[in-house]
Amino acid sequence: MTTNTAAAISPEEFLADFHHTTLYGKTEANGIDRQAATAEHGQVRDWFQARAEELGFDVSTDPIGNIFATKTWTPGKPYVLVGSHLDSQPLGGRFDGTYGVIAGLHAAAALNSQVKEGVVEPQFNIAVVDWFNEEGSRFTPSLMGSSVFAGLQDLETTLDSTDPEGITVREALKSTGRLGEPIDFEIAGNVEVHIEQGRRLERAGVPIGVVERSWFTQKLLVTVIGEQSHTGATLLADRRDALIAASKAVIAVEETVYEMDPETVVTSVGTFNVEPNSPIVVPRQVDMVVDIRADQDDDVAKARAIILEKFAAIAQERNVEIRADDYDVRPVSRFPEESVELAHKAARDEGHESMTLSTLAGHDAVAMNRVTPAVLIFVPSENGISHSEREFTRDEDLVEGVKVIAGIITRLVQGELKDVSPGGAQ
Ligand SMILES: [Zn+2]
């Protein structure tokens, strides 16, 4: 059982293209290292442009470095977007993001063949998109390209933001030839396929997940301020050691989850900078970022309150100051019911069982969902591992995901979600 568009996909060509991308920024342990607007990221994007042009797409880049490969069947009509991101975390996995871009390219090429043959009569055009800087590791925040495109973030401010070396987004984009021109087209939906980055599909033995909502996420920018002194000359009682206090704070962040429910709340500290970071100096300051995510808004608020209370106690006990500022707050966002239903139908069209999921991680489709009806589907991730070189999804699962999004974009270009409002906050 399969749709015409899905049948027009060549799994071999898709897999050859997908596996080819892993050469750009390849790491020794079979992962990739392609942070936003680095040379390696620039190279894979140039390859993507060349491959899309070979398949007959027109390619353009917008002012925040998003790349669009378009097929314009009817000039002036809006575009259905399908894609994900080609950037990665440092020592990241080869499936996260890249899969969705190459899947989108092959699904759109198959759809084009059906339009050319007169099997599909589209009301809209199609664009495969590679969103700039989804990962947010080199330049923050994450979901940068999609958020600016959706108007959720200011272009100029974003272009002026810098990486840890002081290089601006503008300079980095320019160095990879991706500081583009404004793109003037309307959009009629956004589709993304991504690896799950969790193990719910694997546990359930189901090949396709349909995302109905994203988890509430927020970060805390935390600064622990003690006092710098000589490690040899300062007795412990006289120290105000920022690193000891910060270490306790990191443990407190994790403990908070176990005081709540580890199935519905997660927290992390992923960055940690010590000043002055000298072996003979009691640390003066530690800067770190706390990340809190939960299935329900209330749980993030509750976790945040517990963490701040613990921080206050640590600050008092260790005679330091702990400042915590809210940052990058993203409430629970729901995909339109019609989008979820349509994705389940598309999975059934390919003979697959599918299950409804929420996403803990942010995705470009979550940002786009604020301005257009968006569809986000997942394929299984082995052991749920992601943002790691050990990330893995089987070829068979990758191919089925391409077929399902081929069906989804076929339905979208024929206007199936055209009267649906965008999704958004609960
Ligand atoms: Zn991703």
C-alpha cells in the first residue's frame, strides 16, 4: 500500500544522498561536527544547493541564511515548506536535522514528478528548506533561522549576535556565502520529519510518531559570584569559592527532577565557565546555563521555583551570590488537530501504524507552527540517543519517513490544510 508520490521515490538515491552528507564534518567516531556557519556547514550547504539544482530546483538564500530550494508550478501562489537543518551540535549525530532536509528534497522531487505527469494538481508550490542554526550551539538562541523567518525574532539583532570568539552571525554567514536577500513569497504550511531523539517509538515498536505538542522549555542564565583569592594562602573558612557553590547548584538542578517526576520533567546544566580558571586561584565566578523542560507549563514553573529556592540556600551557606535570569522561555505549543490527523492518515496510506507524541526538544516546525499550519513527524532513534556521535536510525526507518512526508506534502499542496489556522501556545 503506497501513494503515487511515495512510489516515485527512489530509496537508493535518497539513501546515497543522505549518507553522502555525513562526509562533511565527519568525526572519527562516525558522527558529524557542523556547527552553524563553520566551513564544514558551508560545504554541506553548497553540496545541498548543487544537488537540488541538479534535481531541477531553484535555490535561494534569505537574509538569515535559510536556504530554499523551490519548484514553482504556479507563479505567485504560496509555497508549502518541507525541511529541517543541516547544522549539528559539536560532536553531534549525523541524523539530527540532516535527515529531514534530504528527506524533504527527495519527497519534493517525487511530488514534482507526479505534478509533471498530471497525477497531482497542486494549488500551491513547494520549497525544500534548510533552516539556519537550528542547534544554537555556536550562536544562541536555537531555532534561529526559522524564528527570524517566522517573525518571532528580530533580523538585525540576530545578525549582530556573536559566538564565543566575538564573530557575528552576519560575518559568519558572509564567510560561507549565505548572507542572502529577502525572499518574497507566502507560505501555505510547513512539514518536517526528524528522528525522535527519544525511545517511545522504539519501545512501542511503531515506525511513525506524529507530534501534537512541544514541551514547555526555559533556560536560566546563572552567575555564581564569590571572591578570588590565593589557594595556598586562604584558609577554607575564609574562602568564598564560586566553584564549590556552583557545583552544589548543578547537583541541586538534577535533584529537583527526582523530587518531582523524571518522566515528565527534565533539567540539565550544559555550559559551565569558571573564572579565572587557574590552578592556584580560588574561583571568583562561574557562569552556567540551566535548561528546564516539562510536559506541562505548571511543572516548569514548579521546577524553577524549587531550583531558585535551593540556589538561595546554597548562596547563604557558601557566602556567595547566585543570580538567575529567565531566558529563552518557550511555552507549550500545540500543532493544529487537522495537521495531526492528516499525518496519521499519511502514515496509514503507507501501511504504517503511527502514534501521537509530544516533543521534548525544540524543532523548526515548532517555530513555524506559530505562523502556518505545521506538521511534525518522527522516525525511531535507536536507544533514543541524540546530540551524540552514537545517534542511529536504520535505513528502512529513514525511507519510510520519506514516504510518509511525501504523502503529507502531496496533501498539503492540494490544499488540505488551507483553511486551518496556525497552531501555537496552549
Ligand atoms: Zn534537529
